[in-house]
Amino acid sequence: MSEQQDISGLRQSLDDVDSGIVHLIARRSGIIAAIAQAKEQGTGQIQDTDRERAVLAGVEAVAADLGVSASLVRRIFRELLSDSVAQQARHLTAEDGGRVRVAFQGAAHAYSDAAAQKYLAGRGLDGDLTGYRTFREAAAALLAGGCDLAVLPIENTTAGSINEVYALLREHELSIVGEETWKVDHCLAAAADVPLSSLRRIMSHPQGLEQCAQFLQSLPQAVPTSYFDTAGAMRAVAEADDPTAAAIGSPEAAAANDLVVLRHNISDSPDNYTRFVVLSASPVPVDVRIPCKTSLVLVTRHEEGALLRCLEILSGSGHSLTKLESRPRPGRPWEYLFFLDFEGNIADPRTTAALDELRSAALYIKVLGSYPAKALRHRPHAGDVADQGAGEATPGVGGDETGDVHGHPVVQPLRQLLRVQSDAQRAVRRRVIPTDDPRRQSHTRAGDVGGVRREVVGDDAHGHQLRPVRLCAVHHCHGRADIGFVPADTERARQRATGERGGQASGVSDGPRRRHDAGQPGPPDRALQRFRLNPHVSKVDGRNPPNRAG
């Protein structure tokens, strides 16, 4: 038997296996349809993150036993799980297919084109897709009624946010009705198989160039050139037939233009995902059983703690923040507005109540839409390895980004920063006693929090007695407790208001004050607030504090 016959037979066996995989996917889809029907009368969420975690752990264990790449199996099953949720959502919304007109930025085979097709397939829709040269042109077509939906990129895990799309959401009456994620696989392609050293010009969309910046630095002789789209850059290289020109884009775009791929996987990050938003001219309601995100534009009052108070409303109502983006406020230099994404659905009374409270705390709110969520991460689980997947994008699979609403990594630093900075400014006005002042010699310096004695140590320039208090708790990590001073009469008033006994340590932040059950804020008198000092604002003992957030 010849070598060619051997390969032909093996390829036939491979085709049979591939066909079997497709049949198994179809069988799995049938089971998912039965599960969706069983859940139809229920009131619970259709997505069970604990179940998804168990599924992924189970298939990874099987992969390990069989010597198969666990990473490959995980990626495949994430897509299957994402499709399962989408299939159940279609059943709840009674979507029966149809045809829609979709606008996107770029040319055929662009990443936006691929993301739009993926979104439509997940919804069981057919589409007539039209590419536009710019984001603004695609949005204008939607607003003019030239299409039903527009699919635009809004953020990338490597290059960050696409500011122009955020500007369009702020300026126009556009509603977010969906989102999609796409794994970006950049390659370098040229008209012929030439050495990289011979290239003199590399074209791509600005986002593509930014996402491959490290690779481009290895080719100093080649000039990066911006083009309106990755797929368009591929087409331009093919039409130019210039052996010194190359383009960055998808392998599919390279194949469609008969280009030779010189290098695969040239992104700076191997986990390079782009998140797309699906826009409509009007909002679309979503069943409360479908996991959703809500996006909004928020303008806060230009005063200390304003943003923090808004974030605490979401945190206190049990909504997990998934994104916080600040942008300059038009016409107001050095003032900012914020784009927020959080897990919730405006059809849910709990979310509606939180938004009503948010409107009373903010200057302006514009709800951009509630829509089925795709770009989420698994909720951390007890026993999971701390670093496992910490920096790994997990598009299409449920859960939230933190697993702890009140301990959200965005809210907690802001809580500390915004409240502590304003206290620091007041503290400086109250006068912090320098290291060589004799009044500092009467109290204890120790790394232990309990090492601070609370005796009165003198008075300030205004005749107020001073009492030592500890400053930011970050210093205790470095083996010392820095000391500051506040008027003793203010300290006693604060103790009476808070019920703190004299033997307890003061001045260590325990987070912002929580609202009372009646929904009223705590005592407004600033003199009764805890004294906290940001170590980056002032020196207490003549030494620079450690370069770490307080």
C-alpha cells in the first residue's frame, strides 16, 4: 500500500470522526431544547454557574485521563455552554428566526463581520450584512432606518476601550440590545512568501496595530500604516501586489484575498478578545430569567464622594459592577462622565428601584439598555486555585467577575480613594505634627495597632487639645503604625456619635458608612466622621510612605 493510500484512509477516518462530533452536537442541542422546555414554567435563572463549573471540571478531567489538551477542551465547551444559554434564551423569548439587516464597520471577513455573523447564528437569525467605512457611518445608517442592527466593537482585552463608540452612545439615541465576543487571531500576511526583513510597510486598523505593538517593534524597518479596517488592509495588499507590503488581520481575510500568511498569532496577548455591542434604534425587553447586563451613562455631582455614593447604591442593592469607564465631560474641562455596566435587568423590580435611587444621587443618567450577557467570567469558587484563570478571558460563560458584590475590585479601591483623599485634605488643615516635635515623644511607635496610646498630647495653634490617632492601615503591613493628631474635642464628639469606647483604636478606616434601614444617610456632620489620611498626600513622620494604595 502506497503512502498516499495510507494518508487517504486516515483522512477518511478523520472525516468520520468529525461527522460524529457534529451529530453529537446536534444530539446535545436536542437535549438542551428539552431542558429549556422544562424550565419554561419556572421563575429561576436559566443559567446555572455552578453546573457550568462542574461541566468544565468534568470534561477537563476526562481530557487529562485521555492525554488531550485541557485548554482546548475548555475552549470548546465554553462555546457549547454559551450556545446552550443562547438556545434557552431563544426559547423563552419565542424567537422563531427571521431576516435582519445588519451594519458593521469594515469590509467582508473583518472581525466585526465575523462577530455579527456569530451573533445572528446564536439568535437563529439570517442577516444581510453591510460594511461601512467608519463607526459613525454604521451608526448613521441605523438611525436613518437603513438597517435593523449595528454591531460595533466597544472594548478589547489588549488595547482597551474604543472611545469613538462610547462617544456615539453618548451623543445619539441608540439602545444596546445585545453583545458578542470574538477571539482575535491576528496574522501577518503578504502577497508572496517573503522574509520579514524585506517588509517596508505594514497596514492594519489602528486597533490591530496597537494589539500587535510588540511584534511590530521587532520589525524596525517596516512602517506601521493605519487603514480603515483589517480586512480592507488585506485587500489593499493583494491589489497592490507589492512584495514589501504586508497587512495584519484574520487568517480568513488573508485566505479570501489569496495572501500568504507569514506569521500566525502575533498579538501581544494570547487571550486577545474583542467585545462588540449590538445596537438598535429602540430598546428590546428581555425576560428576567435570562442573565443580563445593563449599561448606562452617569454624570455625578462635582463634589467629593459623589461617584462613590452612586456605586454604593448598586453595591447595596446586590448588583455586581462589571465595567467602569470614565470619559471627559463635553464642554466642562476636567470634569468627567462615566459609563457603567452591571449585572441586572431593568425588567427586574430590584434593578428598577436601584436606578430610581441612582437618579436621585446623580446629576444625569442615560440607560443605554439591558441585554443578554455574553462577556462574563466565572464566579470564584471555594477551593479554586487563586491564580487559575485570573487573567483569562472567559467570553460567553456566566457568573460575575468577582463573586462578591460588596468586595468588587472596582468599588473597593474607589471607596478607599475617594473618601480618604477628602479626609486627607481636612487633616492637613488640622495640622499634622512632624517627627521632631516633642509632643510626638509621649506616645508609642509600634507595628502593632494596639501599640498606640490615646492620651492627650498638647494643643494646636488654635488652642484645641490634640489626641493621637492611627493613619492608613496600609502602614501596618510595613511594620509600623504612623501617628496623626486631631482635636480631642472632635475625637470625643465622634466617639459619642458612633458609640465607640475610649479604649478602642480610632482612625482606621472600616469602609464607608452604610445607609440605615430606613434609607437615610448617616450623620452629615463632617466633624463626626472618622479621621483617615491618605499616605500619598502627606508625610507624617518625615519619611515617604510606601508606594502602595491606601
